[in-house]
Amino acid sequence: MESLHNKKNTRSTKSFPFYRFEGNYREIGQQYGESCRGLIKLHREYALERLQRSIKLNSFADLENAALEYQPFVQKYAPFFDEEIQGLAEGANISLGEAYFLQLRAEIYQHLDATDECTTFAVSSEATSNGVPLIGQNADLPSFYKEVGVVIEAKTVNKPSTLMVTPAGQISYIGINDKGLGVFANFIVCGGWRVGFPRYLLSRLALTEENLNAAIKTVSQVYRASSRNLIMMERSGRSVDLETIPKRVGRIDSSNGLLEHSNHFISEELKVEERKTDEELENSEIRLLRMRELLRGNYGQLNVEKMQTILRDRKNAPHTLCRVPGDFGKDYGKDTITFASVIAEPSKGRLWIAIGPPNEYEYKCYSFL
């Protein structure tokens, strides 16, 4: 494991842009769109370019129409999100179809770009050095996402406020709410994807609740479009991992106050759904075992500083927790890096975020106003 002081003086202190928005959902969307218009359009261009390398589009209208097929499911289960997406489109001066496309890229790609990786963790109070439970992840996406990442605090009407890191233009990715709930996520892939409630929105949907049981119920009841792993923690430090696929949910409870997940199914209910093979499966399995080893090896000593060191770990490269450019060569689909690294203290209302790869950047603390 990297020393706490190794490279400390050479890491960049650059951080993601931070914004606070307040009002009803449509107003928050409008503020978001106006404030981040340039980054949102850059994200759109990058995502479209990547999509066009995988899928032949007959017309841009076809893409917008495909994205808008998901809107009725958002309107049914979270109409306030549809209001926010409409406000975002207005503020960013993009079409509603484009705004929806940014919420559900994976569904539009339809498995053709299934190389995104993430490693998540949850640590209860008894496993930490100071009694403060932790949850978070290394978020791995194509390298351009470090250019369009933003941190957003959204203070909404009649719902918990949220603090999230997300690609500009997405209204949901990973983070916490002001009730002490934290939600992080991994890409998992199964068969049977369909038009339904988008996978990225599941994180923020869970964060509309005030406790873990309510979040589990809400996520489990929606008509889900695709697969998504969610690792969640409430203020007390109790945590759970849900492997969600369109028609089923697998559950993993913490062991001795620790939870970890990567990008393959590990619940007994859903192991049969696994679609990863060869190097992709090996990569996920090695990262899971490495995170498990580091959490157990530091049991009782875990805290924000220790987790920063763990998330910078490069052992077993290229099958490593901290993924850097070139780990898998230059072939298309292999440009994934750790674009953001996040450690949350939900009970304290704090996020520690580093632009990725985190071995090159310092973490910055964000908290609710």
C-alpha cells in the first residue's frame, strides 16, 4: 500500500467545480442547466462521439426519441425528477431528448460499452478508529469524465437535500443526503434490459428517503430498465448492498461491519445472472478481493485518511483499485480510469472527493451549508 506521505507534495489540488442550487425541482434543474451549460454541452458531445463509435445512428432524432421512451417511467415513479430534467434542458439550452440521453447513456448503449468499473465499500462505526461510519468508492468511467465532473448540493422542497458528485448534466450519480443516508453504485451487467426507470436515477431516488429501509423499499418497487448495484448506508452505520436487475433484487448484508463490491454478481440469488467473462471478470474479482483484504487488514483503524490511502492502491495493476490511463492499452473501450474517488461520512454530512486518478490528486471536503 502506498505510504500516506508518498507523493503527497506532488499531487494536484485541483478539484471539481462546486454548485449549490435551491428551490423546487424545476427551478433546481434550470439553475443547474444555466450554471453548467458549457460542461453539460461538452459532456453531451463526448457521450455522442463515444456512442457513434459503437452504434450507427440513422438520425439524431432517433436518439432523442429512444431516450424519451424512458420519460413515462420517470414521470410515474419520480415525477419531480422529470421536472428537474425539463428545467435542466431549459437552462442548458438543449433539447429534452438530449437531457434524457445524459441520464441513461448505458441503456442507450445497450451493452456495447460495458467496460465501466467501480469499487465500492461501506465501513460501520466499530471498524473505524473514531466511530464515524464511512461509505464510498472509486468511480471508474472513460477518462473524459474527469473534465465534466461537478459536485452539487441541491436543496429541494419537501425532500432531503442531496450532495452528489456527477457528470455535468446528470441529475443523479453518487452521494449523500442531509438525513445521513449515503448511496454509491457499481456497473453490473445482466440480460433482459428493457425500457423502464433509468439505472443512474436509482441513486438519487434512494436519497429521497430518510432511512435505509425506506430506500430499499423504494428502489425495489420501481420498474427498472437495467442492472445496477447499489451500496447504501444510513446514519447509524447500518449498510446493505442491493444488486438490482430489471425483475429481481439480490441482497448482501455487511459482515462484521464491512461491505465491498466491484462489478460482478456476488449475491446467492443473482450469481446465475453474471455476463462478464475472461479478463473483465478477473479484473472485478481481483479488485473485490483487494478491497476486502485492505478493509479487514485495517479493521478498527479505518478513517478518512486511511481510506484515501486504500483508494490510491495500485497493487495487482492493471487489475487495480486506482485505475490510471494506459492500464489496459489504447484499444477502444479500454480508456476507463478512476475519474473520481469519493469517501463519505453520511452521519456528518461530508463528502471527501478527489479528481481521479486519486494517486495524482488531493481530496477536498464538501459539506451541507
